[in-house]
Amino acid sequence: VQLQASGGGLVQAGGSLRLSCAASVSTFSSHNLGWYRRAPGKERELVAGIRSSGTTNYADSVKGRFTISRDNAKNTVYLQMNSLKPEDTAVYYCNSRPNWNPGTIYWGRGTLVTVSS
């Protein structure tokens, strides 16, 4: 499984970006998906997740600002990021886990998001 993230860039505080992550897998609809991020000098953290059922979860720091969604027809997961803050600056990664084998994790290459103040 290959995951390709895109959509990162430089944005001013208060702005928006939408990240995309396309997966090369025929069973995409049966995968649980997530967006993580690693800020400079910090550990990687979960930003948002969406299960194959469509159930979503978010880190407290992004609730109300970020929205995760998926398009199974396009094998793509999205992260809409609004009201961005400088502390959202990080490399963002997507991952995928088959719901029948959650111990298997696929990671995409990260995409850098920089929020200027």
C-alpha cells in the first residue's frame, strides 16, 4: 500500500489548507485512516482519525477547526484545516490500517504545513 500526501504549504494564521492523501489499495473502504503530525522538537501526535464506518475522532487541540473526511471512490482521505494557528506548524502524515488487521499500519510521506503569525 502506498500513501501519497499533498496539500501542505505556507499559510498565514487564520487561514485554511486542505490536505489530501491518496492510497493505492483496492480495499480502501475497509481501512481506518488517520492524520498525524510532528512539530519541531515534539513527538508525533494524532490529529484526526476516521474509521471505515465513517466515525471520526479529533485531538482536542484541533476540534472545531479541522475536519477529516474520506472519499472511498477516489481512495482519498482529506484533512480540512481552518483557523490555522502557528502551533499547527508541523509535518503532517497520513496512515492507513486495514480494519481486519489493525496491527498493520501503512504510512505516507509527510507534507509540511507552516503557519506564520
